[in-house]
Amino acid sequence: MKKREHITRQRRLEALTGYAFVTPQLIGFILLVLIPLINVFIYSFHNKNMLYGTNLYVGLSNYEKLFTGDKLFWKTLGNTFRFSILLVPLNLVLSFLLALYLGERLFGSRYIRTVIFLPVVTSGVAWAIVWKYLLQSGTAGPINYFLSKVGITGPNWLTDKNWAMISVVINRVLKNLGTNVLIFLGAVMNMPQDVIEAARLDGANEWAVIRRIKLPLLMPTVLMVTIVTMIGSMRVFDTIRLMTDGGPEGSTMVLVYYIYHQAFKMFNTGYASAIAVILFIIVLLLTILQWTLRKKVSHYEDA
């Protein structure tokens, strides 16, 4: 009887210890994530203006204005998808190929690993400011200066609407490439080498090994990295704010920056909340779509 009571007491103590570790995280989540998220949904149904202190319930008026009367919203929505469509495939392909190269421990692997991860640990603000200097128009910027030395006239990278988005995308790819390379490299190092060696002994060339063996093995990782990179591309802000400020002519204004513009420049908190809800729904739908495809992509191809 005493032994049973001792075991019960021990289990309760272990449970209390577990709750003690979880409770601070749970409280932080409720105060800093859940309550603000609920408030965003509530504010989206109000005409809330921080400058004038108004807070009037308007129902679906903010959403009606978004979809029928705000042309800038549709432009920023298009810019957001354009940014993601350019960034995600480029980031995935480069990080995947670099991880395969580093996994083979070929020449310079140690130095390449260091170089590509340095931007990740660099401050995003410092990174954006440095690149804004490098991409200055004319020959004031180092990049255009070196291009002029080889007879190439560099464009106005950040003030030309045809180049601004591309410049921001490349900057963002280089900034976060190391994180995805590290994730892919971990998956590459854990692949069953006997399967790969067997394929090579059967006469498969390197491209066939990558396409039929390595890529199917890495598909769960590819799916996870795609979701994370897609969500990250949807909430880019600091790079846009510091490099282009949404210009030129709104060509780089994305949804997160538009939320900031409406909330902290125009002080339309209610309208900004409605935009935030739309962004939340878009990210949620994209995540669900990609997650439901995981079983279809996580398989071996038939030879």
C-alpha cells in the first residue's frame, strides 16, 4: 500500500514538474500570440483609428473596401505572390544543390559552409543597409562601379521598378540561404548510403541518383523547407522597409508592408487588421495545401 502511494506521489511530482516547465511558455503564448491574434480578428470588424481614438463597429465594411475599392491592395497582393514565386524556387534549388555538394565533402566545403551561413547570423538591418549601399545607382554603388569597368552599364537597381523586386529577392535569398542549406545538409548526411551505393553499382549516373534516389529520400525535408520558406516570404518586411520603402511606384510593396503603412502611417488599425486577416488566411491555405501533398511527393520513383 505504501509502495503504491509512493508511486502515485512520484507520478504527481513528475506531472507538476512538467507543468512547471510548460506553464511559462503557455502563458507567453496566450499573452503574446493568442490574445493579439484574437484582437486582430476583432479589430478587422471595426473602424479603429489610433490617431483620432475612434473605434466604431462597421461589420464587413473593411473587407468590402479591400476587395472592391482598394486597387493598392490588389497590387500589393500581386507583389507578394510575385515575391514568393521568385524567391522560393530560387532559394530551394540553390540550397538543395549546395547541400548535395557539401554532403560529398568536396573541395572547399568547409569554407563554403562558413560563407553561406554568415549572412544568417548577420543582423537583417545591417545586411539590408549594406546591400542598399552596394546597389546604389550610377557608379556610386560598388556593384555598378565594377560593372562599368568591364563595359556594362548597371541599372538603377532599387529605383527602377523593373529591377527593384529582383534586387530585393536576390538580397533575401542570400540572407536566408544558409538556414535551408543547413536543414538540407542534415537530411543529406542521414540518407542511407547503402541505397545510393547500390544504385551507382547498378550503373546509375549522378543525375539519375539525384533524381531517383536522393530527391525522393529528401522529399519530406523539401516539403518542410518549402512551407517554412513560403511563410517567410509572405511576411518579409525589414528588407522592403530599408531598401525600397515599398517603391518605386509601389512595385515592391507587399502585404506585410501595406499592413504597416495602414496601421502606423495612416493609423487605420481596423483596416490594417483586415489586411492581416487576409494574409493569415492565405498563409494558412498555402500551408494546408502543401501539407496535404506530402504523401503524393514522399515516394520513390519507379525505375
